[in-house]
Amino acid sequence: MARRGGRHFLQIPGPTNVPDRILRAIDNPTIDHRGPDFAALAQGVLQDVRTIFKTEQPVVIYTASGTGAWEAALVNALSPGDRVLMYETGQFSTLWRNLAERIGLKPQFIAGDWRHGADAAAIQAALAKDSSHEIKAVCVVHNDTSTGITSNVPAVREAIDAAGHPALLMVDVISSLGSIDYRHDEWGVDVTVGGSQKGLMLPPGLSFNAVSVKARVAAKTSRSMRSYWDWEEMIQANANGVFPYTPGTNLLFGLREAIDMLHEEGLDNVFARHDRHAEATRRAVNAWGLEVLCQNEAEYSSALTAVLMPEGNDADNFRKTVLENFDMSLGNGLGKVAGKVFRIGHLGDFNDLMLSGTLCGVEMGLGLAGVPHSTGGVAAAMDYLMAGRQSA
Ligand SMILES: *Cc1c(COP(=O)(O)O)cnc(C)c1O
């Protein structure tokens, strides 16, 4: 490919732009993972990563993509043949369901329309019918990255409690951790599944399970075959700052930096920044006369916005136009909405001018691709961004 000036705009909703500070941290010589320097690093990171999940429970760190941590959650706490209640919020909930089925669980999938989050009342109704408590876990994706929908996790917790059901609650926060407020302990979640390459601003390669006492107790009697994913072996080794196998040493240098950066900014400020950029993006979408895929305002994602293409226009053709002309990658439509939506990632290490540039590329791309729209989206976003700033 011919050289292009300037930085590529990586506006897919993960992997996200990795800040220079994290790149510099990763760019250090790999150290002995059984030596004293590594033990100090690991103990610090394992302790401090809990503040990002808002938990005092152990967080297991895997050298794996998010999918690995999905599997880890299921094989540690559940046994073959166990029923799990899952909710269809988009492609990521569908993939987790498929994984559950492949490893011998019996998922019960509550159908959704890909435009609304997990319906707590439907979950409560399904649990109420299960009087013999055959359902062993309820699994929800906090922020479904395929649809730009954020589900209300505390409402799901309340639904389980209201049904008086003992099922574990498992939540995928792969694209909300570090972007949207999340509280593992306060919300009574048993297993939280995270990943490195989205709100945490790291490259792909690490993933996480935050694990409650109840989940660890369930793991003691689980009959699923597992070795690499086993929580207990990991948690015991981690107590001494070691891993049972070679960890992703350089990614852990990066994780140290990412945790520090999130706290330097302050988690609440990080979440407010994401909310603001999401609102500015939706104002642009409205001004273009296009439609946001998510139909419930209370469930709009602050990490990304999925935009519906006008009927008869191919989203991937539009994305190709943007990539070729402006060197920007936008997220494609996944699964049922392939070709019908494009996704604007506005999560991770991101600021007002990066967002403005992103929206500018979208607006010019709509024009070049001949997609029917009104101009003025960028201006609407700018007005909103400006209103939130101080005048001289
Ligand atoms: C990205 C993502 C995944 C998949 O993670 P991989 O790292 O690609 O395995 C799962 N769930 C959600 C919500 C995601 O955004």
C-alpha cells in the first residue's frame, strides 16, 4: 500500500487507539516472569485492576482474547448439561450463546430485536418458571458492541432476586470496562468477563474474569473439563505474584500504565467523557437524518454508536469509501445487521477533536458514497461539544 500522511483513524469499536504512553510501556525488555521484578509488577496489577472492575474479589488475567474469558467463565462455574439463560442483544450475545452450546451447556436464549437491551422482566419470568432451579446461570452482555446497546445490569440482578432464583449472574463487559460505569461487587455479579483492547486502551491479547465467592464455590463442584482456564490454580499462583504458565509480560506493562491513566483522569471523568462524545455523535446522526440502531434512549451506548443505513444503501460500500478516501476504519455490521449498519467507535483514548475528525470523515463519506443525508451533522456535534466547554 502506498504511504499515507498522518495517522490512521481507527474508529472501530475495538481494538481502539492505543495511547503512546501505553505503547512506550509495552516497548520495554521482557523480564523474567519468575523473578522479583515481575512479582512486584504482577502483585500490583492484580490488586489494582480490581479498582477498574470495582471489586475486592480476585480478577484472573488470561493471555487470551475476550472469547477465551467467555469460555473460562462457563467452564469454571458450570457443568455439561447445565441450563443457562442468555439474552439476545446482538451478535456478541449470540456468539456467547453459540460457545455455551458447543461446550455442552443448554442455553435458553430469550429472543431480542437487536434494538433493545436485556429485558429484566422477561428474565424474571423465565426464572420464575424454573421452579426446580435447573438454570444455573444468567448471562448478559453489558454493552453489545454489535448494536450499541447498554443493558441495565442492576435491573437484571433485581430480576434474579425477585424470582428468588439461585442462578449465578455472568456479565460480559468487554467493551464497557473503562468506558461505561460498571460495579462488579455492588451489582452482585458473580463472573465479569473483560478484555484488553477496548476501553482499557491496550492491544488485544489479555482478558479477565472477576470472580465472586459464590462462583468459586460453584467451581469446586463443576464437572467441566478444563486446565488452562482453571481459576483456582491461577488464583493460588497469583498470590505469590506468579502465573501457572508464561504470562503476557509486556501487555502487563501496558496494563499497569492503563490502570494509572484511568485513575489519573478519574473513572467518573472517563465515563462522562464517553457520555459526552456519544451524545455529540447522536446529534450528528440526527442532523444527517439517519437513525441510531438502539431504540431505547436509556440504553444508548456511550462506547459506540451503530447507525442504520437508509434502505437500499450498502453500509460496507460506504465504509470502503471512507477508508479509501480518508484513511479511517469504521465498524461493520455484524450478523443480522451485516451491510445494514456501520458503527462509530468513540471509546478508549479519545478527545473532542478526534471525534470531530471522525464525524467529518463520516459526513464526507456519506456525500462521496451518494448516501441520502442532510449536511450539518459535524456542525451539530461541534455546537454540543462547544456548549460543554468554558468560554474565555
Ligand atoms: C470484542 C467483544 C467480544 C469478543 O472479544 P474477542 O477479544 O474478539 O474475543 C465479546 N464481547 C463483546 C461485548 C465484545 O465487544
